[in-house]
Amino acid sequence: MSNYPKSNPIFVTSKYAKEPSHVNFTEKPFKTKVEPEVMQPNNKHDEEENGGEISGFLATRRALLIDCSENIGIPGVPNFFKAHNVLLKFFWILANVICWGMFAYVLWGLYEKFSDHPTVITADIKSSSNLVFPAVTICNLNRAQHSKIESESQFYGLTQLYKQVKRDVQMRANQRFAEEILDGTLVLDLLVEASECDSIGLDPPEYLCLDLSNCIDRSRVCDGVNDCTDNSDEPITCALPPLIKKKRSILDVLADSVDDITNLQGVVNGDLYTSIDWNDPDWYRVYQLSNTEDYRDIYPFTYMSKSEVSAFSNAAEDFVVTCSYDQSNCSAVRHFHQFEHERYGRCLTFNSPLIDRSDNMISSNEEQSVFEYTSRTGALYGLKLTLWLDLHDYLSLISPSNGAIMTIHNPQVEPDLDSSALFIEPGKFAQIGVRLVSISRLPHPYSDCVTKFPEDLPIPPEKREIFSYNQQICKKYCDQKLVFESCGCYESYATGAEVLCDHRNATVTECVFQVYKSISRGVLTCNQCPMACEDEFFETSLTASEWPQDGAVPFFIDYSWKNLRDNSSFLNWLDETVQENSLDFDSVASEMKKQMMRVSVHYESLNYERIEFYASYLLIQFIADIGGYIGLFVGVCAMSVFELMDWILQLTVFTPHSS
């Protein structure tokens, strides 16, 4: 029996109970047990109950939204919900719009910066104990030796052209410098030797003017042009109109019969197509029809096949007469790769990957089996060459200048004689110091650099396997691709073509000209040749001095007689020069300065410049910048993102939905 007084029961109202429940505190004080009766559905009030559930669902969502604004670390949002004044709510809306808008603007700028993938360039000077020696490619400026062109060749007339033009100059000299005596006779100071003119026989090919002023081709007799000062080549018996006093050029004579080539006007010399039989060309007439100061309009007609260039060019051992590398002897035959160039004939490359290195290494470093390496610097070391030009065998019309052309390049890159070359003149000792520069670029997406040539370029398979990608070489092949696609022929032996475009055909010439014109104007473009990801090249500095010095000539002659191959073309020339000058070494030196040169290529230092590209804006920096600006403008941190994700899950997944 409890000593506590009895109390009245307490009624607790429940939302789900029809009547209040009774709580009795009489038996167990301070302990309350509420047992509401479960509400039974009432079919009469289904709509009211469903509406209550929907309003309860929305109320739950609203409660979660308020909870999100108060508990998630996004400053500014809770103040909007807490504000009971309309102006304060508007103020916080405006503040949020401004801050989030500024953040969006900055975020877009950060994204653009990141998507551009910017890079930074670093340049450093590095040192090495030894470096790969550069490849050295050298060519004689004379493409073909006239003594090697046989009479059956279509180019044989080029070998006789010098003699014919020389006679023309001699005749004009007589006209310009002749002195008239009182009786009207002319005194000719410059006469043609009869032995120089083949004017004998039943049908002689040449005609000797009666006053010995000139020796002309038989076809020029009775052609309406006075080639002799006494007009003996145009006698009155010629079945031609009377001689006119004013001298007419061959161009004037041919003008009446030359057809107009409309589509070639301004492109080529149309007379060269309408007046010349290119199956058996008269090169003297070709020369007369030229209308350019350097006879460049004739040049395309002098293209030779690859086999003709190989046969007509000077031999390697006659061009490079002495060779040494790091003070060890080398050979033009064993240590140089030979190839044909459409403009310069036979060219030689030292330290080329196309040479068999199994037993042709000069340097003593056995670990390096592909290229020659060096650990020596200065003019005493490196590659030294003595070159002989053989000027008396120059084909003068297509080789108007004498000397050699040289390019110094990466051994793994094909030589380019058109864009990066040095010209070496005879009678000089050219000393060329080189410095290595290495560049490393980042691949996509930081740049469009590549490591391989495009597959559709006309590069021979053996070159594609050996040589590394180079942008300039790629552009050259791309130009050849455009020429071939339009004209069906190539303009370079580098493509592997044995025969080049036939410029004796006017249509082919016009096609090639229009392709190059379109390339230069940007109408035809080659977008296949971006920069190389890895690139190496050599900076050069050239100094020259006179060579040989008169006192050094006996030493060079003695060395040549002791060490050079007997009966070589160079040694025969040297013997003749010494004999003709009766051991007058000053005179021999003068002849050598006209015909020979000395070249030295060496490293100035084993230090080299290394240029590298690095990404200047990485992903982690992009994320850090976003975090900094979002904290600055809207006060959000990384954890706020996870809190927001938690709230979204509660709002969408874990909260019961209305049926």
C-alpha cells in the first residue's frame, strides 16, 4: 500500500488517438507510460489524410533545407533564412548573387588557363665528357664534269657551249675595239685561231669568218643575222632578204614563227618550247633564247637523271683528297656516305647513320657503335678536309660559281642543303666551330609536337627507319607530295625518284610552277609538319684565312706524292701544275688557291645548351586556385562539399517520399 496520496489521472493528447489516454501515477510514481491507440483509417476522410501526408513531406523537406543552411559551412545562406525582414532577405540574396557571380567569373578564367596547357621554358648549360660529333655534308658546286659527258648524251652540247660563246664574245670584241684606218679597212686585234675552228671537210660543222673574226656553227650561215664582222656569213648568194644594217637578234628572227603560249606567259620562256627540239637540243640556240640575267630559265631543262648525275659527277676521292678526324686518318670512300643531289651532283656525308659501322669506326670509343663521338675540342681536333674543285672541268652554264657547299647537322637528321648551308670559297682555310643545342618539348596536350613523319609523305622506307623527325625536312617532303599529286612527278631525288619532272614538256613546267606559286601564297598548305618533340641542332661560327701559304706548298706536295693514290685525277693535276710552273712554288700556290680549299669542323666546347619545356599550370594548382577563390568569395572549404553531398543524400534518398 503506497503512502503517496491519490491524484487525478493526466490526459495526454496524441495526434493518432481518437480519445485522450490515461496516465496513472498511483502505482509507480514518476514513470509514465503512454500507450496511444493506433489510428484506424477512416474511409470518409482519405483526402484529408493524404493532404496531411503531403504537407508533412514538404515540411520535412523544408526542415532539412533550413538544417542544411545552418549546419553546412556556406556563409550567407543561413542569414537568408533567419532574416524576418523582407529588405534583409533581399540584401542577403543580392550578396549571395554577387559573391557567387564573382566566383563563377574567376572560375571560368581559371578553366581557360588550365585548358590552354601553358608551358614555361628553361634554358640551362650542361656539360658532358664526350659528345656525338655532328654530321658534315659537303658538295662541289659543279653538278657534272664536262669531260665525263659523252657525245651521245643530250647534254653534250653544254660542254661545247663555252667555246661557242667565247667566240661570240671575241667577235663582239672585234666590233667594239676595231680601229678604222683611212682607207676604210679594219684592224682586228683579236683573231680566231684556225685550229680552234673545225672548218675543214666536205660538210664542216663550223664556219670560219673570212676576216678571222669568229668561228660559228654552220647553221648560222645565211640565217639573216650577221655573225661575222665582214658579213661573210651572209653572202649575197643567200636565198634570204637583203641584209639589213641593223643587227637583229635571234629572238627577233624567231619571233615571227613563235606561237603564243598563253598559259605560260610570265611563267617560263615560251620560245624555249616552240623553237627547240628537245629530243636533240641545240644548246647554243637555247642559250640565245634565254632572257634572264643568270640563265635561270634554262636551268630546269638541265635536270639529269639520278644515274646521269652519278656518272657525270666528280669521284669522292677526287673531291676529298685528304681527311682526318681527331688526328686519325679517314677516307672519303670508307667514312663518307655518298648520295646524289639534283642541284649539286654527288654529295658526301661524314658520320652518317647510312654507313656500315662494323669496321669503319675512327674514334677509339668501342661503346659507341653508331656514330663518331669526341672528347676533344679546339681547332687541332675534329674533322679536317682538303678539297679539290677541278675548275677546268666545270660545266660553266649551270655552275657559274666555284666552291663547295656544306651543312652541319644532327647525324640522325637527313641533310638539308637548301635552307641551312655554308658556302666555302677556294683559296681559304675555313675553320668552323660548332656548339650543340638540344630542345625537349612536351607532347599533346601541351604542344602539337610529334616524333614521326606522317605516313603519306614520299619518304623512302630505309630513310623512315633510320632518320629522326625534323620539321624542315618534313616540309620539303610535303612540298614534293603536293607536286606529285598535281603533276605526277617529283622535283627531288630525296624521294627515291630516279627521274625528275620533265620540264621539256610545257604542261609539266606550268603545273610545277603553279604548285610552288600556290604554296608560297598560302593557297596550298601543308599542315602535317609541326615541331619535333626532341630536336638537336648545331650553332656554327665561321672564320677563314688564306690557304695555302706559299711556304707550305712544298710540304703539301711532298705529302701528296707519298700518301695519295697514284694516277688519281687530283695527283695528275698536281703533277701538271708543278711541271708547268717549273717548281716555282709561288706560282703553284697561286694555282692551288684557285682550285683548292681546306675545311676544319670542331667543337668549341663540350658544354651544350639544353632547352626544356615544362607544364606551368598543373591540375593540383588548378584545384588549389579554385579552393582559394571559393574560400575568398563564398567562404566554402572542401569539407563543405561533403556536407552538401550528405544533405543531398538525405533530401533525395533517405527521406520517405509521398505515395
